[in-house]
Amino acid sequence: MNAINLKANEVQVREVRLGSITGFTGSASELVGCARRGRLEERGRSFSQCLGCSTSNAACTVILIQDGAVISHGPVGCSSCFHEFAFTYLVNGVHRGLTDPSQRRIFSTNLGERETVYGGNQILADTIREVHARTGAKAIFIVTTCASGIIGDDVAGVAEEAESQLGVPIVPIFCEGFRSRIWTSGFDAGYHGIARKLIKPPVKKQPDLVNIVNFWGTDIFTELLGRLGLRPNYLTPYSTVEQIGHSSEAIATVQICATLGSYYGAALEQEYGVPEIKVSAPYGIAQTDAWFRELGRMTGKEAEVEVLLAQERERYLPRIGELRALLKGKRAHVTAGASHGHALIAVLRELGLVVGGASIFHHDPLYDNGAESADALQNTVRDYGDVPRYSVCNKQEYEVVNVLNRERPDLLLARHGGMTLWGGKLGIPTLLIGDEHFGMGYKGLVNYGERILDVLENDEFVKNLARHAINPYTSWWLEQEPDAFLKGGSDERAH
Ligand code: SF4
């Protein structure tokens, strides 16, 4: 297991800590093989379109905490996408049982030219006090940006001083965009700050409490875990500062996406002995069964789990069989973040679709728990077979368009909104599901199968769109190999 050092203010980025990469073309099994043999090599790009930013991912871990407030320490533009989380909070709050969702408290120090020259410590200190006075937040999170990192503001020092004066945790999160090519490093930065400042040593272990590290998915675990005599402790969206503090008292930690939560799970296990489930999340029948059985083993609920699985099979397998017959042989392409992308591949394959290709935003050869059994891509390939055209591509849309133009799948399944438009423009029926719990377990297969049928049957809109859309990419680019601008790719080979 990789040691997590909570004494340090900052967490190492994924490319250093885990050996993660953002460039690869080949098959999924080749990628798994390279990772297992320690031969995973980053293939840099000689041309790149814009990327995501760690700041946004770090913000994702803290903005949805009910009684927290967030300060982006930087130019106001660095927080320009944070409103999306506020919107998500309101829309999805109802699916998480929030009857009266509180307003999100998001601020920016709005660094300008003057602070960039003379330093931003004072404006940060003033902003923390102002935010505390205005919001009464139980914790204030500071997410750093390229500007505050480059000018070398003493964010940790300012936070310490403010914390001692105000009496609430002031949590610095070091997530400057330039730190890492892998924006999911921002998740780790957010959880590092949370683990250092908010998680308290256990007062009394709660043998029925299970930590669930997730995004904003619908609350399905109250019912599912309830059948096992367990309770979910959702982390960190929609939780409170106090709930987070008690996460050390849980009997186990599970993640719906290891790309998101592996750092939190590993920190809880290392610091407080809360065991983490080290198998893939429950997407597809094989991993659903494995996941529930592992949960049963860890919580002493083996018998209850077998009853639950039998009930789920009886209820959903007949419809899953019908959906398989209807979807058999349809060709799909998946574009998503790493671990959830692997889960989506499993869901599609379980439903009988052929996943010929995938464009996945990065690859972690291992997670922070160091367990090979948690390797979601390895598990998907083992359970469902290879994905022949698997690329690791950090949202390089020009690469995705090239691949889609070659493959022309029957379905594009995307996890991120910006990617769906390319399916539409090419006339490919495209499905985007924001709720990460939608595909979980046996019911999730029915959910997805029915939505996919809907999308395939109602393709008139994308067909029309394709007739009128202007493709910004030239025929020259569409004729190149998709890896042309990757190190060792076709462009380099030709010269
Ligand atoms: S932190 Fe850096 S990469 Fe991120 S939005 Fe700001 S300037 Fe851009």
C-alpha cells in the first residue's frame, strides 16, 4: 500500500504517486498487461486541446458539503465552472433526501494584477474572515489556483492563523491546475485536506455504518444496505462536517468509483483501520456479486447478502434476459473517466452490446490501496473480454472525433456532457447518465438497458443534426491515425 502522508500539506500528484498516464492506444488487455508488468509509459502529445483542471475536481469534493463554504484563491475565472456544482446540488438534492437544501457558499478572492505582484496573503485572510462572518460555515475550504501557486502565497500559514482565531477548520487544498496533467489529482487534494482537518479519531465504532464515497447519485444505498441491517454514510456530497468527522467510526468504506474515492478510502484504512472494499464497484453481474459478498464478509452479513442477491436475481434477471436479446450485437463506444468508464463497459457488455472502443480520460495502474483486486479495467477484461480499441485520452476531442468517425458505433455512451455533442454531430445516438448509481447492481442493468433501447429507437434528432452540423475537423485529420500526435504515433513515425 502506498503510504499516505497526512503530515504534509500537499498530496503528490497521481503521475508521481501512482504512475498514472494520459496517453495510450492499443487494447484494454495490453494496457492492463503493461500496468501489471510495471511497463506503463506516458506518451506525451505534440499537440493538445484544452484539458480539465484539478481545481474543479477538488471543488467537487467540498462544494456539496452542506454546511461548508469554499473560497477559490485566484483570479475569478478559475472558479467559473463551480456554479455547475451548485446547480447539481439543488437538482439532485431531492434524490438524496434533502427537503431544504442550503444555498451553496462559493467565493473567490478575485486576485488581480496588484495581488499577483505584491502577494495575495492579505486578501485571502480578509476573505476568510468575511466568509466566516457572512455564512457561519462549519468549515471553510480554500482551493488554490495556478496564480496563487506561482506567486507563492502562504496559504497554509494564512489558514492556520485564521483557524486559531475563528475556531472552525480552515482547510487548504493544494490543487493548482499546473500541478498535474491528471485532473483527478484534484480529488486526492480535496480528500487530503479533508482527512487532515475534518476526520476525527473514532469515539465509538458504529458496526452498522458503511462509508460510501460517491458523487451526487440517487440514494439507493439506504434501501440496499437497509436489507443487510447496515446504514450508508455518504461522503462527501450532501454530508455535513460532523458526518465526515465520524467517518472513522464506520465498519467499512466503499467507493462507487475508485478514480474518485481511492485516496479517501486508503486514508481511512491507514489512519483509523476502517477497511476498504478492494474489488470493483457493483456494475455488471460478476462485480455486483463480488462486491456484495465482500461487503458481507467485512460486515459479518454473509447470509443476508446471499438472500439479497437471490432476491435481486429473481426480480431482475428475466428482464435483463429480454434486454440482452434486444440489444445483442449493437456496437458501442464509451467515453468517460477511468474507473467509472470501466464500470460502464461492464454494464454494456453484460447487456450484450459489443464495446469496440473506449476513450478513457486517464489510467491508474494501481489505486492508493495498492490492491490488484481493485483494478477495475483488469476485472472488466477478465469478466467480459477485451476492448480492442482502447485509448487513454484526456478529453482530447479531436482524437475522440477521429475514433468515432472510424468506428461509427450504434451508441456513444458518455459520462461527461461536453463529449456528447460529438456523437450527436456525427449522427450517433448518444446517452449521457449523470447519476452514477443508475447502473448499479441488477436493477442498474435494467435501468441502462431500457434507456439504451429508448435512445436507439429515437435517433431521428441526431440523424437530422448530423445532416446540418458542420464538422470543424478537416478530412485530412479524419484520415490520420487517432494517435498521430502521441509520442511514437503515426506523425512521429512518418518523420
Ligand atoms: S487553476 Fe490554472 S488551469 Fe485551473 S482554471 Fe485556473 S489558471 Fe486554469
